[in-house]
Amino acid sequence: MLRRPRMYIPGFPYHIVQRGNNRKVCFLVQENFAFYLELWKKISARYGVSVRAYIFSNAYLYEKSM
């Protein structure tokens, strides 16, 4: 079954979750966390996304952005 297209409304907060395949670990070593965080900072600045909070976990990445 196809997923419905997501609706984007400027100015509204969005909840973003990234999980590993089959809920496997996303980040194996501390350097992976640091690399991903730096990448997220650069990309969010490039596209004007304000990240309000984030949580790194071994199984998933949980972010709230606006």
C-alpha cells in the first residue's frame, strides 16, 4: 500500500525519527554520533531548519525540529 504524501506547513513543528534497518543500531561508535550531529547542523543551517531538541540513542535518533 502506498503512503499518502506528507503535507508540509511552514512554521509548524515536525517530529522526525530515524531508525536503523530492522531496529538495528544506527551509530556504532562515538565518532558516528559526532559526525552525524555536525552534518545535521550544516544541513539544517543550509535549509533554514531550527532544531529545538534531539536525542541520540543506540537504536534510534529522535529529533524535534521547526
